[in-house]
Amino acid sequence: MATTYIHFTEEQKDQARCTDLRSFLLRQGEKVERSGSEYKWNHGGAKITIRGNLWFNQYNPEGGDAIAFAREFYGLDFPEAVKFLLEQQGVVILPQKDVPAKEKKPFALPKKNEDMRRVYAYLLKARFLDREVVNAFVRAGLLYEDAEYHNAVFCGSR
């Protein structure tokens, strides 16, 4: 099944994960039998043990929470399972609003500063680069100081 993206909050995922499986199955019209402190659900010859929001398959050692239950026995993927379990609890899932794509500005290098004192000071004294290495980058046009924030701007070459 192809699904569209649905954003769930952590609280919604936890709420779906903590769904009481006995109540859930009874709402689905399934027969659930009490067995001590647990419940048993017969599904296609398999005995499924249910305790709160957890289940365990006695014949095929696997189990999990309510989301794993919906995925295993209802053939749903994760978002569908969460949505299904929440809807069974009366939670309304609102569709996400389409956010209009922002127009991307073309990339432009920042304006060059008149001198490079701050970049030299930073690269030599704080980053301990050799002066000759910094000079080589400057001469090749691969390094300059931007005018607004005085950042070191490293440029690629084509």
C-alpha cells in the first residue's frame, strides 16, 4: 500500500503504542478469552497472548506492542498502523497543510572586505596555520575575508 507522509507527534505514537489490545480486538468483533491475568486470542491456528498493549505469539516466538500488532495482523505499515490505532481511540488525524516551497535565492559569495587582518589573525593565531599556506590560498584567490561578518570565505575553483 502506498501511503502519503503523515507526521505524528511522539505523544501520538506513544498513545497508539499503548492501545489496550483486548479492548481493541473486542471493538473489532474478535473473540478474546481470559487466561489467568492475560487474554488469549486465536488467530488462524495461532494462540496470541495479550497483556495490556503487548502481545506474544506462542507458536512463532514473536511479539511486540500495539503498533507491531496492527502491522503483523492487519498488514499495515507503520504510519497506517499508528493512524488506525489512533482512529480506533477517537483521535482525529488532521492532514498536513502543504507548505508552499520558498523561492530559492541564487547562490552568491559574500562581498570582500578591504583587508584580511581578522582572517589572518584567526587562521594564524587560533588555528595555527602556517603563514605560507594562508598566503598561497589568498594568492590563488581561494580565500578572502567577507565584509559583513569578517568570516573566512574559502572558494572552490572550476
